[in-house]
Amino acid sequence: MIGVLRHRRFRRLYTAQVVALVGTGLLTVALGLLAYNLAGADAGAVLGTALAIKMVAYVGVAPVISALAERVPRTVLLVSADAARAGIAALLPFVTQTWQIYVLIALLQSASATFTPAFQSVIPTVLPDEEDYTRGLSLSRLAYDLESLLSPMLAAALLTVISYHLLFVGTAAGFVASAALVLSTRLPRLSADRSSAPFVRRVTHGARVMFDRPVLRGLLAMNLVVAAATSLVIVNTVVYVRDRLGGSNTGVALALGCFGFGSMAVALTTPRALQAFGERRFMLTGCRILPIGLAAAATIPLLPPAVGAVLLAVTWMSLGAGTSMINTPAARLLRAQTDPGSRTAAFTAQFSLSHACFLLTYPIAGTLGAAAGLPMTAVTLAILATLAATTAARVWPVSVPVGVEAVVAAGR
């Protein structure tokens, strides 16, 4: 897998992704501390609002920016987004009111909603070989998982010698380094032949491409399966560990580490697994694993703490593995199902619509968890994931091809 880094342009872009992710990880820790400093016991509400703003930005801003910036060179777009994120991160230490956090987070996440789909759509042109592209996707998934594990540790180590305000400086430095690496990389110019189309049509072009093709409709349903499982883990891990199992903060970190470990294990084996099983079989296997894992999570609070802790670790690893089985190959489907002229729009639509699923599953995981308890929440999410997985299997028939012939069949 590491051999794909021999490609100079991909190596620089991958390094840019890694340093930006480290900066984002530091931002997550620093933002939590800033919210606590400003709001005290209400810090959770502040962070919850910030998370909602993030999702709204991802869902609403990404397609609009993509349509407006169709003819902007990718280098200019990516560097501008990184520069905006760096500038906003540098302003966060000077925040004195919670509303200021909301404004800056809205701007920062809008910049991220600009950067990420554009970055993802460039990689297929940098790695034209299918096997290299698959290895690149696995490395990218691995980077996200490692960031979730290592960034909090790095932040904890830095906080022993510096104030949390300086973590924002580290965040800004990560974005600046990312911009410098992108700027030093010669990127191909992507074709976009829809500049004369009406604006609303350009905004919705990517979504129309995804709804038009059976394989991508299957991917849309799979996004909801992933959101159901991920929401339970992100929102309720601390409740499972601290409240139901009597664990510590270290236990919370270990539980999240189990989720990350499962995801990384799959990311490392994805290239060979796809060669053996193909995208449909591999991704639908992930769709089967996640509802089973969510159903198992419903039984954890009913067990003795020692047994529940073991089941939690195994379940969280299986949920991490299942989500990675869907997320890692997703970009392969987008690449295979689109031509260069519609690829950026499709990546943007996937970015936006996949995050839209969390606007449904986050409230279920949080509000229902508080009102009806963890078992009912896990069962509800398991039912939702099962319905979405069934839909994915039905709308992506076995006979429907994944590659270029599918694009031709769709009228391209």
C-alpha cells in the first residue's frame, strides 16, 4: 500500500491531507476547552450547536461553492480554502462570546466544505491507475483513523507545556502547511462544461447524477447505514462507558480506539479484498455487519459491567470495520460512475448528502438516548440501518456494472 507514495504529486497531496488533519484534531480539543472556559457546564450545548452548524455548512454550502467555483483552478480553490481556515483558526483564541464561536465555526466549516470535495475529486486524476487509486483511498482512510487516535494524545502532550490557546496556532500552522504543499504540486485542470447552465441546475447537478445511477443510489442508502452506526459511537460512547459500565475517561478513549482499530484494520486490507470480492459484495457485507453491531449494542447496558465492557470493545471494533467497508471504496464508485466533467459535482454531492444523514441520526442518538435509554436508541438505529441496507441492495442490482460501461448505459 505504501508503494503508492512513489507518485510525487499524490505524496505531496497526501502529506497536505495529513498535516491538515492534525491541525483539525488540535482544533477539536482546543474548541472543547474554549467552550468550557466560556460556558462552563453549558459547554456541551455550545459544542452541540457548533456540530449542528458544521453539518449545515457541509450540506448547504458545499454544492453552492462547487457550482460557483466550477471554472476556478483547483490549486487556487484549495489554497484559498486552506488560507481561510488558517486565518479563522488564528482568530479563535481572541473569542470572548459564544456567538463568536458560532460565526467563526460557520466560516471555517464552509471553507472545509469547499476544500474536501475539491481535494477528493483531484485524486483520481493524480492516480489514474485503478489499483494505485484504491491504495490511495486506503491510505486516506487510514489517515482519518490515525488522526482520531493520535491528535488527542498530541494535544494532551502539548497542553502539559502550553496554554490551550496555542493549540489554535498549531491548527493554523497545519492549514498553512497544507496550502504550501498544494501550492507546490502541479494539479491537472478538471473539465467543466456546464458553466452556461442555470445556476440552480449547476448546484443540483451532482445530486442528479447520483440519483440517476443505480450504483450511486445504492451508495446514498449506504451513507445512512454508516451514519446510524457512527452516531451511536460518537454521541453515546461516553454514556456507555461512564454511566452504564462505571468506567473512566481512559475507558472512553479506549472504546473509541476500538472503533478506530476496526476501521484501520479494514482500510489496510481493502485493496486485496476488493480484488477478491468486488465493490458490491464487499460494501454490502459492511451493510450487514452494522445493523448486527447496533443490535448487539442494545444488550450492553443489560449485562454485568465486566461482560458488557468486553462486548462493547468487540462491538465497537465491528462497527468501525463495517463503516470502513463502506467508506473506503465509496470514492471508487464515484470515479467509476462519472466522467471528468461531472466528477467534482458528484464528489461534492456525496460529501453533502452523506453528512445530511447525520442531521437525522445525531438527534436520534442524542435525544432518544436521553429520553428512552441506550437499548431503545440502539434498536432504533439498527432498524434504520437495516432498512437503508435493504434499500441499497435493491437499488444496486447484481447485474448493474460499476465501471465505464455503466456511464455509457446511463446515457453519457
